[in-house]
Amino acid sequence: MHIGAGAGYYSAIMAKLVAASGKVPAIEFEPELAARAKANLAAYRNVSVVQGDGSSAAFDSADVIYVNAGATRPANIWLDRLNDGGRLVLPLTTDLGFTSSNWSNMHLRGAVFLVTRRGEEFHAQWISPVAIFPCEGMRDAESEKALAAAFESGEHKRVRRLYRNDEVPAERCWVRASGWCLAYV
């Protein structure tokens, strides 16, 4: 599943990775970009593109969900539809994640995490810093404020788990907002 397909570049790469037997459904929020992606990917029989909000549009369960836009939190549907053993590539960004021109501080504004589902557990690890377009539909003020504070701590590389509740003590969390956290254990 490709959330934030843009004009289709990464969807085409994913189509080659899954080969002819795999499928790459792609969602793009912007109508003009979705139309371009459909045209650009017309030759790929294993790719389908729809225009919509990738944070709420229904889709089948997936082995890989690649989010290609900066969210302030994971969407419930992304976690719900992730197959056991599946992986979610999740860029989390602050409001300065794409707009600031000071690229030397990018590590304080955004990071990509790999979330792997194991039964009902979600294991997480930091991949890299990121500056990317914001994810329409997946930006909320509470999570953005928590992310901004978390990036200042510099502890993002210690993240090991994603929890979908408020039960994890704050001292065990790198970032925590209502209903979710990224934690060290």
C-alpha cells in the first residue's frame, strides 16, 4: 500500500519490487497528482491509483504500507490493516518538517520509523531523519507539540515499540500523545 503516491514515482518502484504477482494499491490526496499518477502508471498492471485521504480511505490488509508524507501520528487504519509480520514505513514530522530552510536541523523536525507488526504488538525503530510534504488528514496539534518536544530530546534512536494506548508511563516514551506513544521498551 502506498499512501501519498504523488505522481507515481515510488509506486512504480514498488511495482517492480513486488513483481507481477504482487499488487500496489496507491492513494493520493491531491486530485491533480492522482490523475498524473494514474496516467504515469497505466502500463503497470499491478498498480491501482485512487484519489482520496490515505488516513481514512478503506483498503485491504497489506504486508507493506509506505507512507510518503509527514504525519504527526500513525493512522489507526494503517495499523489495523497491517498484516502480521507486515511493515509500516512511517515519517513523523513537526510543523517545521518541510518548511524550514535550515536543513542542518532536519533531525529535529522529522524522522522515519519502521513499524513491524507481530501479532498485536508493534515493534518500531528509527530509520533516518526526514523532510517531506505534510500528510493531509494525519496532522493534529497535540501530537505535533509532543513530537516537537521529543525531537529536542534526541532520543529517537532508542525507540523500540509503538503502543496504541495511554497506559505506558511517560518516562518510557520518546513521544506520547492521546491514544499512542513510541516507547523505549
